[in-house]
Amino acid sequence: MRICFVVNSARTQKATYTTLHLAFSAYRRGHDVAFASVDAFSQGEGSDIVAEVVRPKAGRLRDTAAYAKALRAADAPREDARLVDFDVIFLRNNPNAGAQEGDRFNPALDFGRRLKQLGVLVVNDPDGLSRAGSKMYLAGFPVELRPKTVITRSVERVRAFLRELDGPAIIKPLAGFGGQNVFYVARGQSANVQQMISTVRRAGYVIVQEYLPAAAKGDKRVLLLGGVPLRVGAAVAAYKRMRPKDDIRNNIHVGGSRRPTDFSEAESRICDLLRPRLVADGLYFVGVDLVGDKILEINVFAPGGIANINALYEVDLGTAIIRDLERKVELRSVYPEPIPPHVFMRA
């Protein structure tokens, strides 16, 4: 199998990244694995899409740390490659990182859509990513699964929502990621609210969301594959993220901690309700953040967590995902006539 991972930059990949775990698992299984930075695509007058791809220098690489170091090395082999020659293009770039306000062009989606039309298996599906890339995607799911929310740029509407909610809330940017510019507003608070709104509005639209008290006990990241919670043996690909002291965010990179967790029937039901939409949109590998019986976010571009889950449960999620991709590529190969790639997302 030939697989190319599209990332923000191949030069910044780290051993803890989920993409690196996926790539290393494919490498260990003997596949041809390449990386393409999102700004390395070209298309001329013809149908070919070419990208500069990089691979680790040939040699025996024992773990993800060695693989990442070899990938970032100055002498890592680089070449211009026709992307249509790959069996799988795995889109793993975060379009929000480094994006400017009003910049709606995401090369990975536009080139990925063209590759999909040419018959390449592109995951996650670029059309599905276009629909799901905004936090507004949650509005398409049952109300019972979502915290009360308003999305606006109107200061007056934010204040009206806070009054109507009559409880604590979270203010954050619609296009945000990684816990950036996330503010907690206490019930009835007036001090600093204007400054919070102004700060978030600089990045575009504002989300004001009901604060869920259960968040004080952490949120839960669950990884879904084909709309189903990923399992390896008895372990479900889920872990709890606990906030650091004096911070409302549970993100690991701001000091949050990880803990093993159970996976309840209620959480399984939430995933069941998500599955039809995710599968229909071709969203093959997804991260869902849960608090209690509510969904906080659905991460579709570059969901992470494999390193944490592998360490907590002593499992190998990367290999489980690559084996599933192998099966999809094999299924496609047995048909004499082209089958639309999104059909195999459901297989």
C-alpha cells in the first residue's frame, strides 16, 4: 500500500503526534509511507496533481522518535510525486494553524477533492471535512447531545444569551483550536465580559456555550473509526483529560493530565447517534470530546490522542487503523470498475 500523509509541515512532526504513530505503524507493516506539507502541491493544465513528498532515509527505525527524527533530517529523501499513484491520501493538516482571518482556502481540501474525483481514496473525505470543519457542525446533531449555544459576532446577542442562560458560560472563537482564547464567564458576571468578547471577535465569529459543571471533573476524548468507537482488545480508545489547577481548559498542552477511563452505555449511545452523519459525510477517523452526556466538540481534521491511549492501556491503535485501511484498499482492488471512494469509508 502506498500512503501519503498531508500535514501542515513535515519538518515539524513529533514522535507524540498521532500522524507519526499512524505513519510508523504503516512503515513497520512494509508500506510505502510519504509525507507532503500542505503548501507543497502543484497542478498544471493537465489532471495530474504533484507534491513534493518526503520520506525518512532508508534504514531500520525502531520507534516513533527515531522515525520522526529521520523524517525531519536535512538528508531525508525528497521527490516530486504524482499523488494519484498513491492508494491512500490521509489528510492530517490543521487548517486553523497559521490561518489569517477571512482565509477560506484550504489547499488540502481543494486538491483532495480533485484526487477523490480521480479515484484516490482520500481520508477524511474532503467534502465531509468542508461540512464538518466548523464548530457549527454540531448544530446538525440532536439537541439533546449539545450544550446550549449561540454563534454570533453581535455583542448584544452575546449579552442577551448570557442573561437568558442565567448560569455560567464559556466564550471561545468559532475557528479556534487547542484551547486558545477560551474564557469562563460566571453567572451574572459583568466585569471583563466586554474585553473577552472583543478578544474573541478579533478572530471572527464567537461561540457562547453553556458551561457544563461536569467539565470540572475532566472531559473525555473518544476516537471513532468509521463512526464506531475504536477498540483494541478490551480497551476502548478513550481517555479522560483533567484540567490543571486554575485553568478551565483540559487540553494536555496547557498542563492538563491524562487518565484512563471507562466507557459507559450512555457514551456508547451518543456515538451511535453520531454515526449515521459521520459515515454519510465520509469522516473516517474522528475525535469526539464528551462531558457527561453532552458533546463539546467533534475533531475531524487532525484528531489526536493515540500516544496517550497507547501509553495508558499498552495498546497499539496505529496498527489497528492501518490494518483497517489495508482492508479498504484490498476491497477496492477486487472491483473491475471504479467504485466511488466514499463507499469504502463505510466498509
